Amino acid sequence: MMHDISINYLGDESILTHPLYLKWSQNTLTAVKAGLVPLKADLSAVEANMHNLKIIAYLSTLIRIAGMI
């Protein structure tokens, strides 16, 4: 059975103080694409729990976008 889990970090200010958001939000998308290896390492080090869903979604979105450019 599938469960709909809405992951929406847009407009949620709690993510704005997360160290990984602060680290990656200072980059252009070109720099993110060039830094995919450390970005994926940062994502893989995040604990996979409900508390971290927003940063997981943010980092995953960056990885997907970098793959499109």
C-alpha cells in the first residue's frame, strides 16, 4: 500500500538555518553540478528519518536539477 507523503520545504523557514542548506544555497546551479560528488556525500550522511525529510528533499532536488543541466 502506498502512502502519500507530501514533502514541501518551500516556504518553511526551519530549513533556512540547516547547515547543509546554508552550505549549498550559496552556490550557483553550475557550481552545484560541478560539486555533485560532495553533494551526494552530504545527502548520504543525513539520517533517514522524518525530522530530516525537508533537507533530504532539498538536497535531492539539487541533485535532480544538476542532472538536467
